[in-house]
Amino acid sequence: MKHYCNNAAILACANCQGLITRSADALSCPRCGRVGEYHADIPRFSSQEFYWGEIPRQQMQELNEQARRVGWRRAISDGLSDDNLRSYISSPHRADFHYLWQMPDGATVLDVGAGLGGISAALAGSGRFARVVALEAIWERADFIQSRATEDDLAIDVICADFLNPPLALEQFDAIVLNGVLEWAALNTDGDPRDTQLAFLKRILGLLKPGGLVCLGIENRVGAESFRGALDHSGLPYTSLMPRRLASYWCSRTFNQYRSKANRGYRTYTYSLAGYQKLLREAGFIDTQPYHAWDGYNSPTNLLPLNSRGALSGFIDLMDYRQNGRRGMLKHLMLKAGVATGLWSVFASEFTILSRKDLC
Amino acid sequence: MLDVLSDHLKVAGLAAGTLLQLEARTGIRWFAFGESSSPIAVISLCRTAEHIAEAREEFAALTVLEPHAAVLGAPRPLFQFYRGDALVSARTGIPGLPLRGELKSKSADAFEKQLRIVGNWLTVFQTTVVKSGTVRDRVNELSEALRGRDPLPNAAEIAILERSHEFLDRMSSIPATAVHGDLWPGNVLTDRHETFVLDWNTFH
């Protein structure tokens, strides 16, 4: 029997890497037996019981029904009142980081934790890539991505599976996007969160072709916004700035606050830029290029190369904050000082980081 | 995209350096930097028909002005190519900071200084880029172009044309001059006593 290839993605058993075959609706590994099923044109490997998302489950299910009836754009226009959320789902600029990727046209890209398909659709809509594979663990969200791919005739292959155990054969992608994903990797696991994140990155490295690229979108543990009290992934302010053990204790004590009911201590680790560089190096990545995602990594159009003082200084000149009175002049001087001292990289709030797998 | 841009910049004799990516009115814009804070090159990706037309007009203007680029402080055109439906257009970067858009009433000295900078540059510009003929010739050309335009000129435009014809004889002795077309403080940059001017898409 021929192995099952979901158009672009070669599926392989998450446990033993045996190539997955399809028989009727069953997806099977030659060694491990049945590992998933084929449902509504989507290979599904994760349980339908678990749900997580910006949109409550019942509303998400209704949205999917509407998307099938009237189209996904009309469904989110009618069903979602939050403008930011609608833009987050539908903006064609969600994947503008891809312009900085050094790779030939016709590449295959994996979008890990694809959510509602904003990045996958923007990548596929760019016309630059042969296929985009959207990996999403939550069935309702995978279903929504499938609806928008079908409606917009986008070259997206949706796979519903846990991103820590992707059912994918090794060395098949030219680029892998981890946008707002790495920090969540250890949320539902045991053991040290950093070890889980490192193991996850090693797994991602394995999926890349030699010379392939990972594109990481993530917050800075010590970013300026954290000091201003922005909510951390724990749902609480300042936890990223605390020593890990104190943050863990604090999360356990304040379990009744927003989003932190699920906290079993502090497990959503973020790092400083140096911390990410070390983590990527330990995972086997090379040639790391960090960018300050000026408007956040979910709006990755304005990307400032942190390894170039000339570019950062040039950016300040281009913005010309001096035109805005004393406050503008102060901002101008502070940013210039940030470039001169190297503190810009230390306190940038959010990063888009590109890193490569070695060619050999 | 980065591969393609690097190759084109190499052909143009420039090292790609590090790219800063910014959102621009016309689409996305990349600034290639080396060690200094002045960009080596500025590359625009234009997607809409209107922005593509603007970029093509500016590239054509910079090509005409290229022999005088150093004197005028204008960028030099580098390359243009289509990528799918989008146009990629590149020019050299220019150094400096723009003139102030707003000045306080007590800043008379600064205002005078800015006027002097622009005045000096205009003198250089209009004596360097010499247009043949007179203002009368240009007004006649414009009238012809407008009359043949689709859509036809509106009532206000016709009134202006008719009024201008009343003065045509007086304009026959005034030589025609080159016009930047969008000269405002944001498009005039200064760097150590040198003046540079941006945005040439309305040059005529």
C-alpha cells in the first residue's frame, strides 16, 4: 500500500515515523496500527474533546456552520463584534515576515498552531509558495481553515493534530512558522517547561529540509511592555519578569484570575533575546536573525533588524519623532540611546526571529 | 524575495546589507542598510494599479534626472521588475532628516533658514534642469491634453483654462521651468549642509 500524502505533507506516525497509510477513513501506521482518521477532508489525529480558542466553542461551531452557508468572510463579519479579532483572522498582512525569508519560490511551508488560518491564508495568498500545510490541534479551528481554503481556492492542506506530536515525515519543509506557539508548548506537559520547549524545537528542526528556515514570533520576557504591566501568558501581569519559581508560586496563588484557572504553576516560559538565541542554538539552529516586530508579531509588517545599529538608527531618522514637540524629541533621544547602548534589543517587546537548519 | 533583491542590488553594484521592512502608503518598503544610518537603497513593493503607476512615474523621472542626481540631491534609479501582479521598484537611498513640518511662531529664524534651504535648492534645480519653450507653450500643451482627456475637463477646469488664455501673451516671454510637483518639508532632507529631495513621481 502506498503511503498517504495529504497533497503536500507526507504523513508519518508521530511515535515511530512509520509512513501512514489510508484505508477508507482510517489512517494507520504499519507498526502502531490506527493513529487517526480522515474526516471532512481533513486528516485528524487529535481528540475532539479538548478545546481552546479566542472564540467560545459553541460560537465557533456556529461560525463554522455559517461559513459553510454564507462564506467565511460574511460569517465573521456577522458573527464577531470585535474588530481586532476580525482583523486578526482576515488581514492579508499576517505573514508579511515571509518577504525576509531567503528561499526560492515554490517552497513548502508548515504553519504550526495555525489557529483560524490567518497566517496560512496570507502565505498561500502571496502566490510565492507551492503549498502551505496548516497544523492545528483544535478540530473546530481546523474546520474553519478548511472552509476558507476551499472558498478562496488556496493551496492549504489542513492537518488536525497536536503540535508537540506532529504526524509528519522528517525533512520535508522549506520553512516552518511558529507564531505565538513556542511559549505554549509546555502548558499541558509535565517536567521542566524549557526542556519541553527545547525538545519541541528539536522536533521542528527534524521536519525542516537541510538549509530550511524557522520563523518564530514571540514576546520578549523582559520587553518594555512587561514592565508597563501588560498581561503575560499566565493571564497575570509581571509574571515573566519574576524568577520562574516565584512566578509559579504566584500563578498558583492567583488561580482565579483571567486565563490563569488552567495554570499549574508558571509554564508559559518566554525569554530575553539572548535566551531565545541560546535555546535555538541548543536545538541545533544556526544563523539566527532577530527582528523587533514593531507592531507586535501578529502584525509583522514593520520589522526592524536588531543586529544592525545602522538600520535601527536609520529607522529613528525615518520616523522623525522630533517633529512631535518635546515628547517626540525625548523619544528620539531615548531610541538613539537605545541603539548606541544596545538596550533596544534588550527591551524590544516582541520579536520575529529567523533561524536556519544547517545544510549538512 | 530577499534572494531576488540581493541579486538585483549586486547587479546595481550595491551590497544588500541588512533590510529594514516598513509599511508604506504604496505597499511595503525595504531599506537596505550597511554600517551607517543612511540607507544604501530603498525598494518598494507596489500592488495596486494606482501605486504601480506612481512608482513607474517616479522611476521614469529619476531616469531623466539621473545625470543631475548628485547636483540635485535626487536618488538614482536602480531597477524595476514585476513579481506576479506587484511591481518592485528600487532607487538609491539618501541621507539626512526632513525639514520641520510645523514651526512655532517664535521660530522665525528656523523658518527663514528652511526657506533659504528650499530657495537655494530651487535655484539649482531650475537652472540645472532646463526646459525648452515658454510658459505659454506649456499652457497650450496642457490645454490640448485636458481637452482630449477622458473624462473631459469639468466646469472649474475649463474656467481656469479660459482665464489662463487671457494671459497667454504676457506668458510668452517667461521661460518654462522644471517642477518637482510635491515640494513640502517632508520631501526635503538635509545632511551636513547638503540638501536632498525625495518623491519625484509628479516631476514635470
